[in-house]
Amino acid sequence: MAAAIFLMTFLSVLMTITSPGIAWDEVFYLGGGYSYGEWFSRIGNDAFQAEVIRHHWQVNHEHPPVAKLIIRLAMAIWGSPESFVFPARIGMAVTFSVLVMLTFLFMGHHFTTRVGVLSALSLLLMPRMFGHAHFSELDMPMALTWFTGAAAFAIAAEKRGWWLLAAAAGFGLALLTKINAFAMPAILCPWAIYHFRKKGMGACLSLIGGVAVFFIGWPWLWIDPVGHLSNYLGTLGSKRTVIPVYFFGTVYGEGHRPPMFYPIIMALGTIPLGTALAALLGGWQTGRTIKKARPVETFLLLNAGFIILSACSPNVPKYDGVRLFLPAFPFIACLAGLGLETGFKWLQATLGNQKKAIAAGCLYLAIQIGGLIWIHPHYLCYYGGLLGGTAGAQKLGMETNYWNEVFDDRALQYVMANTPRNGTYCIFPYGHFASKELLDPLVESLRPDLRRVSFEPAEWDLLVLICRQGMFTEKAWQLYRHQEPVFVNARQGVPLCMIFKSQTKKPDKPE
């Protein structure tokens, strides 16, 4: 069953892997993966010399290596000199597939196979989680390693034995993925001591082994452990570039931060209505009987709640939809699995017939799949029923898109076919790395006569407007609201990506 769930998830993502456009940060981590891979190839020669380590591991040293090594491994297996985005994305497809499978195994181990299946399907059919599985990034690996490390810790607290080593390794891998993992002991240790008293101390002490795994697994720390670790941890309190976000009709940015409840609204508002209600039911069942709840139930509630609530802290950045608290969603899916199990039992008792309950469950599943198909392939633009769907969220003033992937092949082909000879085009807003490393070389190979220009001054023949309202200027708002586009990429009647012709230039015909 676990292998079937993995394969179903992997094939589902693989079938759609190239459909979204290039995401904002996607290119940023490829260089690190390449450089680290080159270092591994030098083991047996001079790999452990300080200067060699510095040369290879200083690339993108702002983040630990696990996600970039996943990308590099995928590119080594499936890549070619002409194509590297597709194989890099396959690494994330595998990562998500493992996460869905582990969700099934964990919930099946602690509850029943049916609860495991319901939890895994709840995770698989979250459009934004499914969407993030299509991009080479840090956040999906962080969701996997957090869940894996926490699950191993939960079993270790109860059974001890070799699970203590698994907990140490899982926590170490989480630390090697993203800085968020340093918060894990704040959830796991109080939970273990509360439920298992002295027995839980072994699992808590095993996390020290995770710190050792962190140091062993990141060569960048070897050459200057104190200095490099201090610089890395210093990013927690350092002043970050403020990225604007559009939330309930207001643009928040420098000096005007989003409300503290932003993560709560985004977490519940970007998953399907049925999943949200099931998760709330599962969480309510655990919360109302917290003293009688099983340890694993409080474990799920604490992880989901802590990750979301910590993201509400005034000092934590709030932008890019749900990306920065993605590790919460596997736990939300598990709570949804418990809620759905309760609902299934209630249906079975009410209808007095298991077959009718199963039929109702299949209808529910079909609705969830339909929501995913409806937003395809722009899964990161999905909003659930609590906010009225993507169309309702737009009316409420929610940000339509944040990662630029809505500029897909259809939009690119329109630009290539309709920009005049020796003409200019602009994509706004658009990530610097994606445009410089991928878009510009691609356009040059297709139409070498074209030139990409800035949004201001308006010297473009065609403008691609990405509907990331948080970064709109006054002129962008004017175009968005009042000018008729010549091309629209839309879902549920909501424009995601719009193309406008210049009203001041007289274009020649394209070649």
C-alpha cells in the first residue's frame, strides 16, 4: 500500500511537472547543487583541504545543503546539458511522494490503514502542497525532514531502542535543510516529557546527536565552525529585505507589516473546504479532551499549531502565501484524516450502510480532485472555500500569485509570436535570477532580435503583467484595472497573468 501511494503521488506530479512556468527562486539553488556535487567528485583527492571546501561550499552558503543536494542528485540522474529545470523538479516530486507515503505509514501505524489513507490523500490533494512539489526549492524538503524527524522522535519517545538513532538522524537532516528546524526541540521535548516523563528524556537527549549530524553533514562549518555558525544563526535576528504582500486589499511592506493573523488565514484559506473542516474537527476532538487524548494526537496538534502560531510572531516575515510555514501542512493533513474518519463513522451509523458511506466518501474525494483540476496548472493561486475560492479571494483583496509561475509556455509563445521585429518586451514583476539565467537565454534562442526592458520607463512593445498585487506600482494598477489585455491566463475568472500592448508605440509585424 505504501509503495502504491508513493507511485500514485509521483506519477501525478510527473504528469504535470513542466506545466507551470519558472518560479521566482527556482534557479537560485541550482548553482549550489552543482558546486557541492563537484566537491563530492574530489573525495579521494583534495576534497578535505580548507581552500577546496571554501571554494565549493561558499556557493549559496546562506542555506544548508540538503535541498540543493536533492536537486543535484536528480539532475545527475535525469539531467542533460540542454535541460536542467525538468530534472531538478523531479527531485521535488520524489520528495513530496516520500512525504505523502510517510504520512500514510505514520498514521497507519498509530491508528488504522483507513486513517493513514485519508491523511495521505488529504495531503496529496492540497493544491498548494501539490504545486510546491513542482519546483526546485527549499520548502518541500523542509516539510519532509520536519515531518520525518518529528515522527521518528515521537516513536523514539515511546519505544526508544534504535528509534533514538532515527530521531537524531531525522533532526539532523531537518537542521541541514533550513533554519526553521532549530525550533523543533521547543515542541518535541515538552511533549515527550509531559507524556512519557523520564522515559521521554532519552528522545530529548537524542536530539544532541542531530546537532552532530548537522555539523558532519555541512562542510561549510568545518573550516570555521564558530564564525560560520554564528553568521548562519545571525540571520534569525538580522534585518531582512521586506517583501511586500497584498492582504485583504492592503499592500503591506516596509514600516507596515502584515497582521499577525496572516498565517492563520492563509493556512486555512488555501486548502480545500472539506480538508479545512476535517482538520478543524480533528484538532477540536483532540483539544477538547487534551488530558485524555493519546500522545500521538497531541503531537499532531502541537506541531500544526506551533508552526502556524510561530509564523504569527511579529518578527517572522510574512509573504509568499503559505511557503514559509509549509511544514505545518502534513500535520494538518493528519488532523484532517482523523476528522474524516470521524465523519465516515458518523455517515456509516446515520446511513446504516457501509456501501453508502463509501459512496459518499468517493463523492467527497471526487470534489477534492475536481478542485485540483480546476486550478491546474497554477496550483499556487488556489484558495479554498473558506475564502470563496480563487474568485472569492480576489474580491476579498487577496494576492493572486507570488512566484511568477503563471508566466507559462502559452504566455511565452504569445510574446514570441506577437512582439514586433527588433521589438522590446517586459515582464513585471519577475525574479532577477529566473530572468537572467533562464528567460533571457531562452528568448535569445527563439527570437534573438528581441530585447527585455524595464517596466519604467514604458519602452516595451508587449508587457507581461504577473498578478502579484503586492509589487504593483500605480501604473501597474491602472493597467490591471482599466486597460484591455491582448492575452489573459486566468482560472475561475481571475486573471493570473495578463499581456498588454503598448499604446504609444507602433509595432512592426513580427518575422
